Amino acid sequence: MSDIYLSVVVPVYNEEESLEALSDRLMPVLENLKKPYEVIYTNDGSKDKSLEILKKLHKKYPHHVRIIDFMGNFGQHMAIMAAFEQSRGAVVINLDADLQNPPEEIPKLLAKVEAGHDVVGSFRIKRSDNPLRHIGSRFANFVRGFITDAKMKDQGCMFRAYTRPIVNQVVQGGESHTFIPVLAWRLAQNPTEVGLRHDAREQGDSKYSLYHLIRVAIDLATSFSLVPIQFFTFFGMIVSSLSFLLVLYMVARRIFIGPEAQGVFTLLTIVIFLISVAIMGIGIIGEYVGRMYQNTSKRHRFIIRDIIEEKKK
Ligand code: UDP
Ligand code: MG
């Protein structure tokens, strides 16, 4: 392939206020490495001036900046996936566009790669997000720890380094709704984690609404294991055993004591509870069926409108 050492991958969705500041901080850090590098921005269907600004950055650094322009919004993880596919570096680092991940921390990630780790994860020292996000993320971490066997401190921080073999495997996997840090972590032979600074978002708002956060959490829960559905089966087995005992008791009661009519509301409460559990179960099954549908329908995970880069001679 080529001799590029580092590819920096940045997903971009409506980040017009941050992109120039990011570039101004990122490029000197990369220059300082004194090794060949590239920066790949994926414009994930931004509706603001992000693409224009990216084109300007490409003009300014034609040899170093490449742009993937998506035809629509396919989400952060697909934006990263597309950039992984295009990346040429021996090492790939993923960075948010909003400067919450300080580019100055890149050498710390690279030091760990140099020390022989194939995936370098990160956890946020002193996270700067609103408290609700904080709690939500703690919870997601807990659920992920429970459901997948990935032992990582903080899956939510995207600021990570991956070596070429890992990137290739992630790309080959061809998954559509996935969570790249967890996926890569499970492929890693020798992963490690470093604590990195995490700054508050200075410009714009988080691109994640509550709805999207819940969607990503469900993807996280269902893309790596069958534990949710097995848990459900397990619950069903316990409840049905207990109800069978109850049936035996009721039959005996009917024979020896006679019919009973009290306790209608107790019954109602139990029935409502069980119905709601059943509805949730259908939902969980639906998530898995949905995944199968997405994977078998072979629909595009993302559509690239254009790739803007220096053409190779
Ligand atoms: N992002 C994206 N597509 C989306 C949502 C977000 O490419 O649909 C990008 C966004 O531009 C940013 C990164 O993903 O570079 C993280 O998004 P954000 O900062 O909004 O998430 P948070 O930091 O709040 O988790
Ligand atoms: Mg952010």
C-alpha cells in the first residue's frame, strides 16, 4: 500500500463552528510527529457550511486532508467506518470534530501503540458533559459490561487508536449498526487504555438527541451478544414454573374449598405486569430480527457522494 504512518479520522455532522479551530490545533501536532500522515473527514450529511469549510481545509492542505462526503446522515459510527475503509495509515486514530478530544493528546495514544498495543482505548479524565449524560453513560457502561465481555473502562470515548490489522477486520466485518470501540476491543489481542483529557464542547450542541442516545444504547446491547434475549427466556422460565405451581394450587383449592371471587385487582395487576413484560420481550426479539433484516437485505450501510482528495500520480 503506502507508507502513511497515521490516519486521523474525524466524523463531522454540522460542525461549522469547530472545524477550523480543530484543524489549527490538529495539524501542528501531526506535523510534529515527523512521519507521513493524513486526515480524513467524513461529512455525515451536514446541513450547515461544514462541507464548504472542509473543502477549504483540503485546499489548504491538499496532500494531507481527504474528505468523504456522505449522501445523507448515516451516523457517527458509519462515518468512522467509511473513513476506516479509505484510510491508509499503519495506525488510525479517531477524533471528534468538536474539540472535546484535545488533539494534543494524540502522542499519548501513539506511545501506547509503539509499546505494542493493537488497540488503545481511552477513558475521560474529568469528563466535561452535562450530569445527565454522565449518568446515562455510566449506566450504558454498566449494561455493556454486563452484556459483553469487553472489559473496558469507558466505551463512550471515541478518542482511540487502532492498528492496521484491527481496522481491516472492522471493515471486513461489514456490520451496519455497530459500536466501533467495542467491536475493535473484542478483536484486539493486546488492548490497553489511557486516560485522556476531555474538554467541554465550546461550539454548537451535542449532535445526539435523547432518542439517538437510546438507539445507540440498544445497538450496543444487541450487537454483541444474545444476553438480553437469554435473560428474557430465563425470566420466562422462572415465571412459568411459578405460575404452574399456582395453577396446581388453584385446582386443589377449587376441589377442596370451592370457587373464589376475591382478589380481582391483584390478578389484574399481575396480568398487566406480565403483559408488559411480554411486550418488552417482543421488542427485544424485534431488535434481533431487525438486525437480521438489515444484514440480509444488503442495503448500503452508507452512501458516498464524493471523495475529495489529491489524486495519486
Ligand atoms: N457525528 C456524526 N454524525 C452524527 C452525529 C455526530 O458524524 O449523526 C459526529 C459529530 O460531528 C462529532 C462526533 O460525531 O464529531 C461526536 O458527536 P457529538 O460531539 O455530538 O457527541 P457527544 O460528544 O455529545 O457524545
Ligand atoms: Mg462531543
